[in-house]
Amino acid sequence: MTALNELTLARNLSKVASDQSRGEFFAGLFALGCLSGLAARVIQSINKLGWVEAFFETFEVSVLVWVSCAAGIYLVLQDRTVGIRSFELAIGAAFAFLVILPIGALSWLAVTALGFYVIIFTENPSSRRGAFILVATTVPVLWSRLLFQFFADFILRMDASLVGWLLHTPRTGDIVEFADGSGVLVILPSCSSLANMSLAFLCWVTMSRLVDHKRSPRDLFWCLLACASVIAVNVTRMSLMGLSQWHYETFHSDLGAAVSNILMLGLILGCCLLGVRREFFQRV
């Protein structure tokens, strides 16, 4: 490429950047990052379940994650400020490079970094609220999983301790004896309360930022209440499974999982809605 061509390209890029809406630019990057991060899970779900069942199972991705991605991108898109800084084009190029790599974790890491950049260096309130939501979205899909890898034994033992306390049966590590002595209940990573707690946190951030909730010390109470409700439902279900072999087969079924998931989702939404009820009903 000649020096003249390079100069022409630089001028064209500069013109495009000066005419580009900041909201469209960052929303496009966030959309690319979210789609890339979720792509592997979607493909795995389709291969395992087929298109129809995978669709109705929301591709084995929580509906809260889908909604939060859409809500965050929507809020960022509301920024109508025109003009992209030259170094932000470089940031966009680096972001695109990370998300096109076939590694889902890198995509969520890129979303986290870009989200913090928007929060710190962007003045538009709507864009910052959207970035908060998108950073929170990375918690259940990336950061809570990394946390679990480091503290898996401790987390599973905490769940097992609560189950053993409710059943009044001995516990060894993450193994709890059945109440009727007919076997043992092993608390597996998929049964941990941590994943759903991260979804409760995500729901709170999404709902509070979406309605532009005014922060107060009581927010911590509502967020913790949502997390506590998740733990209560999850531990209660595992305790029922630990009563006997019959109870295990009944509550460990797809129906038992569906009922507990619906109950947890309802409690999470209810707690978060109570916390932001003033702003929510003002907008309705």
C-alpha cells in the first residue's frame, strides 16, 4: 500500500468515525461479543437436543442472560452522541480480534473490559447503565465459573452442610447420607447454589439499571434476599431428594428441575421487583 493510499484510508476512517453514533458503535461491539460468547453453548445445545427442543430450552442458557444481553445493548444503543475517538477504533479492532477467536471465555473477558471502559469514560447515562448490565451478565457466564473452579470443594461442602442440617444426617465432604439410610446424596457441581445466586445478582442489576433505580443502602437487602431465596429453594430440593431413593428419583427428574427453576425465577423476579417498585410502576 502506497503512502497516498494509506493517507486516503486514514481520512476515510476518520470521516466514518466522526459521523458514527457512539451508541451504534459500542452496541455493535457488545452484540458481537455476546453472540460470540453464547455461540458455543447454543451449538452444543442444538447438537444435543435438536433445534426444536433446544429453542424451548433457551439453548440451555438462562432466560435472564438472554434478557440482560438484550437490555444492555438496547440501553447502550440509546446514546446518540456522534463522534468516535481514534483510539476507540483501535479498541474496537482489538475487541473484534478477541471475540472472533473460537474461545467463549475470551469473548466475555472482552465484554467485561469494554463494559468497564464505557462505564468509566462515557458520560452518557443510558450507555453507562447498559454497560453495567453487560458487565453483570459476564458474572454467571464467566466469573462465577472461574470462582467455582478455585473454591469448588468449599462451595459444595457448604451446600452439603445445609442439606445435612435439614435432614439431620451425617455429612462427609460433599456427601450426605439419606434420611432413611438407604444410600447417600452426592452434591455435584451442577447442583451448586452458586450459579443461581449469580443469576439473582444479574437480575437485580438488570432490573435496577433498566428502570434507572436510585441507589440506596436498602438495595443490598433486596439483592441478598434474592440470593437467599435461591439458596433456600435449591437446598430444599436437594434435602427432599435426600429423604429416600423414591424422593431422589422424583425430585431429580426433569419435572422436579423445571418446577424448582420456575420457583427460583419467580422469587428472584419478585424480590428484585419489590426493590425497584417505585421506579418500575412510575414507568408502567
